[in-house]
Amino acid sequence: MVGRIVVERGLVTADELDEALELAAKRRQMDPSLSVADVLVKEDMITRRQLDRVRGEYETDKNSQQIPGYTILRKLGSGAMATVFLARQLSLDRLVAIKVLPKRFSANASFIERFYREGRAAAKLNDANVVQAYDVGQAGDHHYFVMEYVDGETVFDAIKRDRRISEDEALRILRQVASALQHAHERGFIHRDIKPKNIMMASNGVVKLADLGLARALSDKELAESEAGRAYGTPFYISPEQIRGRVQIGPESDIYGLGSTMYHMVTGKVPFEGRSPSQVMHRHLKDDLVPPDHVNSKLSAGTAQIIEMMLEKRPSDRYGSASDLIQDIDLVLEGKRPLHAGSRIDLSTVAKSLSQDETVPPGLVVTRNDRSPAGRGGKSDSSFKILVVTILGLIALVLVLILVSR
């Protein structure tokens, strides 16, 4: 088992393993207790630390074989929090994925509660774009979570392979994940960890949202208050209010995470980069977003507007619901302008653009969100002119919108 794992992980080649097996067989004549793992370390094929990690995986593999009602076929992947296996459910003769909590966490009540909370949240969601939950339980020292097996790859895998995902494909992925979020939000859950690694793309084209490990019921005030002041999420995709550890976290946080993911899909870059997680999160809070069509000039204006609205700093400036987002996605897929994104007008910008022919008195400072005179001369006259121009601009805007709506 150890030999199989080191080859699967790419730590040694099959030929190197055969060489270690031969050396172990010869040296056992002098030392019967010698293992192939000892030879791999002594011959500098792997390090002692790598061996310790491999043995940990071996223990997980060995114990996972004892989950009643399932036959483990192979390992699909592993992370810091869990190992996922492909298995066959004997009673229904179907392939499933089984997430197993590592043995080192089996005595940690908070990890166990989070693990089962993921299962309970997933069980309450029944949507074609959400990975389905089948069962949770405990076998020996291991806690496990049985879920739908998705034959395909993650969005992260696709980005890593192709660098970028085409605009049309990215919009279709976005549309399906937004549908999954609409379903979850309507049932009172927020995901809180939307990112490329948690979006599965099945071989039949269906996109599924996975990993509800950080999901929280909107009604769970006790959990929300216990997590106050702490950031839960993934730094490259986390929303500003999650970074601040706000108690009131709503659907807008998921929309921000999905916006970060969409930005990554179509530009090949995350919205904000940094040398450390804290620096990345600081930039989510303070830095201006580089418009996605400035990174990828082939993007349509409609798609860029959707992404920018999803990534607004203030939750109130983002889409109010996943259904509004879906409406805009459908319009852009049809070659039309989005209804919600780009529809809000900065009045100061309108006034500034319409008053370029006016003479601005010296000392009058014009900013994006505020106009305040830096001096006293001409204050009343210039303010009156700007007010008149703003009103005229608004009237013109209303007339244009009425004509467009017809």
C-alpha cells in the first residue's frame, strides 16, 4: 500500500519502487524487520516527512475500506480537511464519492460538527446544480460523508489547463452556479466558499456546486455570533464583509465569491493578488478592481458589467438576488444588454460630463462622489449651474430609458 501511494503521488517512479523492493528483499536477510519504506528513505528516494504523510494516507485508506455497504475503488483526491474516495454503493449498485475525515481530527469536536453540518446542509438541497448528499456516518475512528459522484473536472482544473475559459462557456457555467445559489438561498443557506475548486463540471455538461463545509443557515444566529470577527472563506474569492467577520452575512457574499470566480475564469487571474493571504484580503477591502475587459479585451461590455456589479465592495451595490443575476446572464447570452448591471448612474459623473463646456471657477474641487468648494469665490453661481445641469441630465436619462423600454 505504501509503495502504491508513493507511486500514485509521483514521489517515485514504478522502476524506482521495483529497485527499492529488490533492495528490501536482499537486506531482509540481515534485518528481517526492514520495510520497503525504510529502503525508500535510506536511498534518498523520499524524505522521512514524505513517508510520514504517506503512512497517514495509508491508515486512511485502510480504515476507509471498512465502511459498511460500500466497496472502495480508488482515491479521487485529498486535502487538509478530508480524503475523497470513489466507491460503489452495494445496495443500489451505483458509483458514489465518499469524503472521509482524517483520523487526526476524529477527537476534535469542532471539526466533526463542521463535517456533519456540511452533510445536513447538503441533504436539505435538492437541485440539479448541487452535488447531492446520500449519507453520513461513522465507521471505527472515521467519520464519512457519502455524496453524488461527478464524473468530470473542477473549474480550477480547467483554468489551470487552459489559462482562461471562453466567455460563452464561462457564462453558461456562471448561469448554472447562480441557479444552485438561488436554490440554496431560497432555502435559507449561504455557501460562503464559492471558488473554482468547489465547482464541478460533469462530462455531460452539467455544472454542480460542491463542498458545503462552510455553509450556514441564515437563521442560525448562534453560529453567526460565535464566528463574529473571524474571516471564513478563501482569500482570493472572499467577500469584504466576510473578511471583516460581520455577523450579518447574506446571499450577496456568495454573489461576490461567484464574481471573483467568474473574473478568474475569463481573465486567467484572480481579482486581487498579494504575497500573503492578509495582503490579498486587504486589497479586497481597499483596492479598486481592474475591470475584467482591461485584462481580457475580447470580453463583451455586458459580461464585464455583470462581473463588476458582482464584485462591488458594498453588498447593497451588488445583485440583490441570484435571480436578478440570472436575468442579466440570460440577456447577455442573447446578445442583449444586462438589465441590472450598469443601470445605476453616478450623478456626479453625469454632471461632470455634461458640464465640460461650463467655466469652473478657480478653487472648486469636483470629485466623483462629492462637490465641495475649496474657496469662497463663485460658490453659489457654480453650485446652481451644476444643479441645473444635473436636473437636465436626469430628465434626458429618463426620456432615454422610456424610449428603450418601449
